[in-house]
Amino acid sequence: MDIEWLKDFEALVAQKNFSRAAEERYVSQPAFSRRIRALEEGVGVKLINRQTLPLSLTPAGEVFLSQSRVILRSFAETIDRCQTISAASENVIRFATSQSLYMTHYKTHLAPMVQEGGLDIDLNSTSWDADQFVSALQQRYCDVILTYWHPSMDFLAPLELGKCEYLTLSKDDFVLVSKAHKGLPVHDLDKTSKRPASLLSYGIASALHAVVDHMLRLCSDGPKMLTVNRSALAISVKAMILEGFGMGWLPYELCKEELADGRMVRLGDDSHLEQIEVRLYRDKENNKPTLRKLWAKLKVVHE
């Protein structure tokens, strides 16, 4: 099956007209129609209902459309990764991390090295799912990843079982916090309340999702919590907490200013606190000279 046929199909769905779709794809209408028929023959079902005006999709076509978009997006991302790897200098270290780590521990441990040169940051990584960091490192799309680590984070296991090594650059406290008003929490762990506390948590795409689940198991005997929202990014969880929608767990470094100036307040006791590590991973078989130099420099400081 030709990948261009999928692009033809998307154009036809958007235009709902063979002539306009063919014009958009810069081919004649007869050639465009043949390509759509070839796509349907390849799939083995009719995708387009040609009896309606404007054109519509068959039920199978609706299913195929959603999967076609996934395939085209994956194809585009793969091409982008290959071109990035091909174009990157052997002297440049490709670096990836999450938004919350860019705004906290990255500044302390790695930002100065960007000024020195040789470290190329990938801001696209702020939108990656947690397991994408693992695949990016395994596929050499990036040379190093900076990530939170906790024993509950199963998605990092392939790195530790494979050909990767890590350095622990720092540690952070994972703290339960609420918006504060006149020094008091807007949301609290009130054991006497009949209503569960509103919890702002993390979606499965987030590395911190597993840590919150771990904490909820540890605190199962305490006041009940009801998850009212899940976000992929810690920054989003923090924003929702500051708007007063509920309480939530955050890395301390991400909310220390708000705790210091009274906009947020810590909740619970030591049972509601967990320590997480901040780790830098690399593939041991990646022999890029600049990477070896960076790793040696960091090992002196952090081992």
C-alpha cells in the first residue's frame, strides 16, 4: 500500500469531492479516482459511500480514517527523527526531558553546559509520553534523557535491563499541596468530612502517574480522595491547584516559590511525602566523544 494513497484518502475526506481533492493533490481526477480504488482494493472493503452528496464514509471508512491519521502521524514523526539523526553533528549531544524538569533541575545541572556548547536541547520532548523517552533513547533519536525515577515507574525498566546506564543528579520531594487562602488550605484532608477530597492527578502518559498511585495505596487508610482531573504535565496540575480546583502532588522544586510566598500550603504528614530521583540516562554503546566527555564530567560531580 502506497503511503500517498492515505494522503489522497485524507484529502477526499476533507473535500468530500473527487475533483477538488484531486486538485489539492495535484493529480488528474481519473488518476486520483484510480488511487482511491486501489486503496479500497488493498484494504478489501469500500471506504467511500459514492451514493451520497456530498460524499461520505462507510462505517469501515470511519474506522480506517482514524487509523490512517495515526499511521500518517507516525510516518511523519519517523521521517523527522531520521532527518534529525542524519543532520546532527557528531559533536552535538541531543538532549530530551519533560517540561517540569526543563524548568527545575535542568537549570541547575545541565543548562550551564548549553552555554559551553555541545548540548542540543529538544523542546519537542516536552510533549512526549513517558514511554517515548525510552524509545527515543533506544533508537538513538536522542543521546541522553533527564527523567524522574521512582521504583513504581515500570516504563523505565527496559533501560535498566538493557544497554543503558544512569547518573542520579539530584533528588526531589513529591509533596501534597493545596492552594492557600489567608494561610489556610483551600482543600484539606478532613477526616470528618463526608465528601472525599478533590484530587488533581496525572494521566497515564505522565511519568508521575505511577507515583501518585503508589501514594494513594500508602494513604488508603486516611481521608478519601476522589480524582477529579488528570493531566499529562505537572505544570498543568500545578496550574489547576493554583486555581483552587483541588489538591495534588507536585515535585517540591516545581512549587517551592509558591510554598514560600504563601500561595500554596503543604498537606498531610510524612506519610504523604515521597522522594523521587532525578536521573540522566544514556546508551553505554553510544561512543560519541562529546557524550563520553560530558558523562565523565558529570560522574566526577555526582558519584
